[in-house]
Amino acid sequence: MDSALALGLLDSPSCASCTPECTAMLIAARDARRDALAARARYRARNARLAQRAQERAAQRTGARPATEAVAQAGAVPTTRPALPSAAAAALARAKAKAAERSKP
């Protein structure tokens, strides 16, 4: 957009024979072009930011993998997060025990 403005592509030279309606149309078209160029610049900047974030996330993921692979290669058991939080696991165990008692004759 800056280069278009620097080259004067968005200037609206009015001719002597233009009517006020014609000049207004020319100004409206120029403003619409400026808005479109600004929107395109915002769109490209947004896509660049999203791509940068995706690369950062991918780098974090690949950075975390070698540590777990090194632990596995060393023969140690890797520490993993439990599937359920401890309170939920305890509640599930109580529910299973209660269900088992009900099914006994």
C-alpha cells in the first residue's frame, strides 16, 4: 500500500471537465482501493502471525519429544501424567466398588 501511495497510483487528479458527481465517484473509488489494500495488508500480516505461532508450537513439540526418547533409551520408565486426576480416580474407584457390591447376590 505504501508503494502505491508513493507512486501516486491512488491520487485522484481531477480534470477541468469533471462534474461534482464524477469527482465524488472518483474519490469513492480511490477510498475503496485504499480500504482494499489496507485489508489485504492486514490479512497478510495475520497469516504471517499465525504461521509464526504454528512454527513456534511445532518447535516446542519437537523439543519435548527428544527428552522422552532419551529416557526410554536409557531404560528408565518415563513419568507420564495419569489419565484422571486423583480425585476423579478415587470417585471412580468408589463407584466401581459400590456397583460391585450391588451385583453380589
